[in-house]
Amino acid sequence: MPSFLFDQFINGLTQGSVYALLALGFTMIFGTLRMVTFAHGEVYMMGAYMGFEIIRLLYPSFLLALLAALVATAMLGIVVELLAFHFLRNAPHATSLLVTIGISILLVNLAQKIWGPETQSIPFGRIDQLGNFEIEIAGVYITFLQIAVLGVTVLLMLVLYFVINRTKLGMVIRAMAQDYEAASAMGVNVNVIYMAAFAIGSMLGGVAGVLVGVYYNMFYPTMGGIYGLKAFSASVVGGLTSLPGAVVAGLLIGLVETFSVEFGASNFRHVFSFVFMILILLLRPGGLFGGKEMAHTRGD
Amino acid sequence: MLKLTDVNTFYGPIQALKNVSLTVNPKEIVSLLGGNACGKSTTMKTILGLVRPKHGRVEFFGRRIDRLPSSDIVRAGIAPVLEARRLFPFLTVHENLLMGAYTRNDTEGIRTDVERMYALFPVVKERNRQLASTLSGGEQQMVAMARALMARPKLLIMDEPSMGLSPLYVDKVFEIIQMINREEGVAVLLVEQNANMALSIACRGYVLQTGEIVLHDTAENLKNNPLMQKAYLGVA
Ligand SMILES: Nc1ncnc2c1ncn2[C@@H]1O[C@H](COP(=O)(O)OP(=O)(O)O)[C@@H](O)[C@H]1O
Ligand SMILES: [Mg+2]
């Protein structure tokens, strides 16, 4: 592979891994509740600002920023679940959807109030303090930030894989995704599991926010909009309930987008990625891994 | 141990149960009979807290349970074998058993109970690593019973466990119900359309018709009741 292609390949993977994280979060939530949330992008945005404040004001540490975002977005996720789903369990689905849209608007406005509508950045000195080195592979330089983004996403995916397939909570989440009535007949407190799934999904979104925010060093209140859409679409392309599908779709979309820029379509990269997704859905209407119901592997 | 008093359950405006009263005593097998859509499954779901009665009460060992969440009802000692088995299709057989033990925290006890189930149901052991959806109907019914027993229930409520099974498995299912009842002292509320079979192992029976209990008697008397023979037992 010529080195400029490899370079773009790394860029695409970095971008795609963030989409994958977002799509994983979305899939966790949809797979368990069978409900769509339109506030996922704004949870991501809030995670990003959390990282922004930690690094800017407190201490230039990626780890600390991620931990803070994890805690904050887990709590935010639980609040969204309570407001939009828990208290509306017997209401029509559309009501919950509308509430998530309302929450997303509210969060954007809240961010505008706190941080202003303009784009904020962390001073570059601080960003450099996070880690400032490159490694060379086959003539291509991979930056610390790229390594961090890729490393964190891979690590989180492994953790999620472990939780879903090797823990009691994961087994119950899978069981609920498959038959929630049977799960409650087994004595599962479904409200608690819904909340846990929502918290986990939101944490994945929040981490993605920190990664993207720091990677591009741009923080603005509407930054969640396009990412929320991408997460939703990647999740659909992956099969909506398939965690591996979300990862594969997210990575593919990141790669398609990056290469469309490389081949001169930089203003149309979002168009490209959506055309690509529509093509996949035309070929495979159920998505890449449709119908797998969060049951990719067994655990015991 | 289980006592329903004047239970009325609705689905929206539709009344599915009208003043249903029934009791199950410790160590008894009681069958609840009736044709299609007469409210048998609704009775089960009401006991389990999956639907709520509008009026009336459900008591278990003297304690009112009709407003408790299902998780507490299962913890109190009631485990279901649901209609059409309702295994978790993409969990393994082994995981399905663990789901049955969801309310328990005694890891060691759960492990020995899994072994006990493997001994009781050899087919469950053979298939323990397979996804539940890959099993035949009869095999799935064995898993469903094992899953319910994993909760160590005092009362097992079973919704048409023989439905859709081959005659061989129907016999097996009823044999196992008797054995569970005899050897473990588990009381059983058996919902069935197969009245002949159900009455052959039950102590008492109730007959539901469009949401109302129309008959209640010992199994012997029900078998000899002319109305029963005509409507449910297929005797000319
Ligand atoms: N979820 C539901 N929503 C509305 N009506 C229902 C629902 N479940 C059952 N019913 C109605 O309640 C009645 C009793 O159903 P059910 O308890 O399933 O009967 P059975 O188990 O004896 O066949 C039927 O008329 C059925 O159509
Ligand atoms: Mg029924």
C-alpha cells in the first residue's frame, strides 16, 4: 500500500472507531429497550465538554478526562432514561421519542448557556502535555492522539465484550433484549437493567465525545448533531441490535468518509458516507449483522 | 399456599378474568382447564405480576402479592414455565438455566442445582452449550422446566407444557411434573387444554370458561362429570 493511502487508512480507522463507539452505545440502548433515543449525540457532546473542562482547568490527563466523562454521562444517561422512558413506560412510543428530542434541544441550549455558542479549544500547550510523540510505521507517522483514540476504543470494546458475554449483568441484558417479558418472569427487575443499559450506552457516547473533542480540539454545543445521526445510521447499518455490526459499520463509515476526502470530495464526505450506508441497506435490508439480537457469542 | 380471591383482570376495556377464585395447597398438583382464550394464561400472568388485577387479591403464604413487582413474586417462591416455553433463543441452554436462578446469589448452590438438572434432564446436559433456539420443541420444554426449577420454587406454575409436543414428550413432561411434585414437594398449578392428562396427575381441578371459573372439584369427580366429559374430555 502506498504510504499516503496507509496514512488515510489510519485516519479512517481513527474516525471510524469513534463512530463505532457511538454506534455501540446506541445499539446497547436500542437492543435492550427497543427504543430509539435522539439525545445520544448530545450525551456525546456533554462528555466532550466534560473532558474539555478537566483538561483545561484541572489536569492535562486523558485518563482523568475519560473517567470524568464516564461518570458524568452515566448519570446523564440515567436521567434521560428516567425522563423519557421510565416514567413513560406505558405511553405510546412516540411520546418517548419526542421527550428524547426535547432533552437533546435542552442539552444544546444548556451548553450554549454554559460555554457559549462559539467553538472552544484547549490551549495547545495543554494538549501537548497529554502526550506528545509519534511512532513511525512503514514511513507513516501515527500521532499520540491517534494512538490514544484507537487504543481507548479497542480497550473499551474489549471491556464491553467481556461485560456482555462473561458477566451476569451482560447475560441479563442479552436475555432482556431477546424476551423482556420472560426475563421479568424470571424475577429480573427490568427497570434496573434498562437503566444499566442506558448508562453503559451513554458512557460509550461520552468517551467518544472526549476522544473526538480532544482529537480535533473543537468543542461546540451542536457538535453532537451529525455524530448522533452517524451513530444511529451506523447502528442501523450494523443491524440495529448487533454489537459487532455496530463496530464493523462504524469502522467502514469512517474509512469511506476519509477516503472520499482523499479523492477530492471533502465537502461531500457526509453525503458519501450516507450514500454508502443506503447502498448497504439496499443490498442487505436487515443490516450487516441483522437479527443477531446481541447474541454473537456464548458465555458461561 | 396460593390463594386468589375474586380476581378481575382487564386488557384495556376487555375483561379477561371475572371473579376468579382458586387455591393451591402445599404439595398439591392443581390443574386449571379450559378451551382457547378463556383466560388461563391471564390467570398465570396475574399471579406472576406480569399483568395487574383491577379488583381482587392474590395471596401467597398469607402475604398479599398482587401489587408486588414480579421480581419479588419470584423471590417469594413462585416460578413459571411460560406458554410456548419462551426460552431465551440466543442464550445457551446453560445460560437459560442460570437465568432461572436469577434471583439467587448462592453461587455454589446454583452450581450443584445445574448438576442436579443435568441428572434430571439428560438432554439438557447434552445440549448445554447450544443456543436454545437450536433445540426441538420437546427438548426446549425440558429446558423450560429445568429453568423454572433453578429458582428452587415452592410453587411451579406451568402454562400448557404439553402444547405442540410429540406424544412421547407429552408423556415425559407429565412424568416429570409428577416426579418433581413427589420428590421435591413442589406444588404445581398446571394450566392445560389436555384435560385427560392433566386430571390423571392432579388432585383437584378448576374449569375456566370465558374468564370465569365454572367448575371446581376433585380430579376424580371432574373425570366423571358428564359436562366435563362432553366438553373437555372427548368422551362420547
Ligand atoms: N395482551 C393482551 N391484550 C389484549 N387482550 C388480550 C391479551 N392477552 C390476552 N388477551 C385476551 O384475553 C383473553 C384471555 O386470553 P388468555 O389468557 O391468553 O387465554 P388462554 O390462555 O386461556 O388461551 C382472550 O380473549 C385474549 O384475546
Ligand atoms: Mg394461553
